[in-house]
Amino acid sequence: MHPILGNRARLGTYLLGWVPITAIFVFVGLSQRWTLLESVALALPLCLLAAFLFLSSWYLCKAFPLGSRALGSHATAWVLAAVVMANLWTGMGWILAWAPSRVPGLGGLLPKVLQAVPVLVGMGTLLYLMTLAVHYLLDAVARSQRSEAKEGELRALRAQLNPHFLFNSLNSISALTTLDPARARSMCILLSDFLRGSLRLGEKRLVTLAEEVDLLKAYLAIEQIRFGARLQVAWDIAPDVAQELIPALLLQPLVENAIKHGIAGLTEGGVVRVKARKEGGALELRVENPVDPDLVVQSGLGLGLRQVRSRLQLRFGTRMHFEAGVAEDVHTVKMVFPAGDFAANEESR
């Protein structure tokens, strides 16, 4: 949706900004020895027309985003579009001047406008570029807000995940200290490795799938000490997706849910399967785990799944697909979103 037309308050502010521009037009007309009536008769409709006609610069803003390395071609497109739109606007100004040519006091307006065509084209070019700059500013604000929302989601996820995982791990270490000191020491080492890796990736907004998998393996190694043979892990990661960029801690809450709501409820345990592949320009990630068929499955998504889905929606909108459900006693979470999109976005920054 257009950032100005889709917001009444913003539209009102935008139109209010054209009031001084209209006054400048009247002043320019007076400086060219036009009458006040002639200046006002042309300035009011011409500025109102420009206010809405130049809103089309939003689409140029989206087609040529800032941050791209091709700034030379961008500048050429900006200037060409500005000149074309300024000439179109000037032509409409000629029509506006011709229409009231028989109105008393405005009979001499048309020839004066024809003489002022170069001035109108120049002013129209400048106004178009100014409107384009406003659109770039609004787009930057929107991007910043989306980025802050993403970071907020990630901070909330970390705040929820880390204490929960740490409490479980420390409780298990405490229990193993007397029952199996060797396993307790091993778990302390694994926990230290996991925390070290978590801190290393903690400052990153994006990580490669390979980095996320390495962190998951450290996490699962700790959980396998807790659950023993009841927890098995199967990896099905296609070689061509290892370096794909994904949001940090995207898979972590899904695997934690698979253990908490799947493996932990089964006496015999089961296999958590993590799959990743790329097909048709899209990256598909899956996490599967067995569930107890006798347990009542609640409708809707839990907090962790909702957070993961909302993070993807913030980034991809309708271009992502997220689903979670149980079929044949297996709970599956499936995520599909454009492959390489994060990498392209990073290059454009």
C-alpha cells in the first residue's frame, strides 16, 4: 500500500506541505508581472495536480531502492523520470491555462504560461525529485521499524529460550552429580560449548544454515545426555543449502518443542528429524517428531511456533509458507520461503 495514500494523517501532513509551495508559485508568478488573480488561478490547481501526480514517484522508489551499488543507473532513472513527469505536468498546466482563457481577467494567462514553460519544467523536475526524496525517507523509516520489530522478536525469543534451557540443563547436571558424575562432567562441558557458540552467534541477525545446525547439534548433545537412548536425531540437510542465510535461532525453538512435546511424552522416545532442501528457488525446512497418539492435541500454535511464524511473516509476508500439524502420530513443522533472499538483502544494504 502507498505509504501516504494509505494513511490519513500522513496524507494530511503531505498536502499541508504543499501550501508553502503554492505560495512560492504565486510569488514566482507575481515576480513575472502576472496579476494576483492569474498567479492564484494557475498555482492552486497546478500544485494540487502535482501533489497527486508526483505520488507516482513511490513506485520508482520501490524499483530503485537505496543502498544498491548501481547508484549511477539509479540517478539516471531519477532524472529521466523527473524530466518526463515535469513535462507532463507542464502540459497539464497549459491545459489549465487554456480552459479559463475567456474568463475576465484571465485572458492573457495562456501566452504567459507558454513563455514560462522552461521555468515550469524546471520547477516540476525539482518538485518531483523532492517528492521522491520524501518517499525514500518514508521507506527508510518503514524498513527501520520492520528491523526493530524483527530484533524485538529475536530478543523475546532469546529471553524465553535461554533461561528455560539453562534451568533444565542445570537441574539435570544437579541430578547427575550424585548418580553419574562422569555424565555430569560431560554435560557441563557440552553446556559450556553450547553457551560459547550461542554467544558467538548472539550478535548476528542472520546465520548460515550450517552455523544454525552446529548450534543445534551442541544443544541436542546436551539433551541426549538427559534422555539417553530415548532421543535420536536424524539429519537430512541437502549440501547446496548449507550456506543459505536464515534468521538466527529459527530452528532452535522448533527442535526444543519437538523434544518437550514429543520425545519427553513417549516412554520409548523417538527420532527428531531435521530436514532442509532447496527447490524451485525456495528453501524448505522441516522438523518432525513422533507424538503420543493418546495425548489430546491442542488446536493452534504454541508460543514458540507463533514467534517463528511471525518472524518469517515480518520478513516475507505472503511469500512464506508455514504449517504445523500431526499426521500418523508424527508432528511436522514446515517452513518455505525464498532462498537467497536474505543474502540479496544484505548485499543491498
